[in-house]
Amino acid sequence: MCEAKTARIHVAVPGGLKIPVDRRSVGPMEDKKLIDIEIKLAHQEYVVAELNDALSSQQLQIANLEARVSALFDRIKALSDVSPGGETGDERPPHY
């Protein structure tokens, strides 16, 4: 009965999950494979978190740039509406 308790192990994976594994069916080669898979999974989770941070930062930068472009468009429109004498810059001079 003691053997049954020690024969079953739980392999912890990121995210707090524990996967039950029958120790008797897992040999040294399978242990190495499990460790390799856990390492790869941990690395992928790290990369996904880094990409998420970069994406969030870029979204904030885009929102900031959109606001600045909109303000520039408004400023250009306001300046073109207040041109001196109501003239537009596209009219021909009188000597043509």
C-alpha cells in the first residue's frame, strides 16, 4: 500500500496545475522529456508575457500618436480658416 502512494506523483506545470503521473510507468527518459516540456512551456509563457507587454506599450503609443495627429489636423484647419483677407493660397495673383 505504501508503494501505491509513492508510485503516483504529481507533475506541476505553470498555471498551478498538477498532472498525476504513475511513477512506475515513467522511466528516466520520460522524466527528462517531461522536464524538457516544462522548460519549453515556461519559456513560451515568458515570451507570451513579454509580447503582451510590448503590444500594450505599442497600443498606448498608437493612441498617443492618433491624438497628436488629430490635434495637428484641427490646428491646420483652424489656421486655414483664419487666413488673412479670406484668401486661399491657391488663388492666382492679380498679374496673371
